[in-house]
Amino acid sequence: LAKLNEEIRGKLKDLNDFAFSHGKIPLKYKYLIAMAIDASHGASEGVKALADEAIKNGATMDEINEVLRIVLYMAGAGGIYPAAQGLKNLK
């Protein structure tokens, strides 16, 4: 994106920093929420990146699995399959 438009990349980074700033909700939960949204939108690469960040911030595989139950309920197979693809190599 930086090659296409540095200004847009900068705005996206600012937005990312704003969304994932420290606040009342612990970061691991913010990343788990974002992971669920990406799964429901079919963004498997986003699922992987956000799950990695959630784990770095203290999330467990049990918590990730509970989020997947919510994804299944809210988005059905259209959310679970991208989530499974994104999480297949998660350690």
C-alpha cells in the first residue's frame, strides 16, 4: 500500500493505532473481536494476523476457540471456513 499511496497507508496506521490503543478493554479482547469480524468477512489472512496479535497479548487457544463458536453462530460456515484457513498453522 505504501507504494500506491503513502498518505492512505499513514491514515490506516493511525486508525490501527487508535483502534488498538490501551483502554478499558484489554488488547487481547480487542484483537479477538477484530479476528471474529475478519472471519465473518472471509479475510483468512486477517484472522491469522489478528490471532497472532491476540496471543502476543495474552489470549489462549481456548479463548480463540470460544470466539470461533461465536463466529459460527453469527456468520455460519462463511465465517468458519476463512477462520479455519487463517488458523491452520497457528501455534
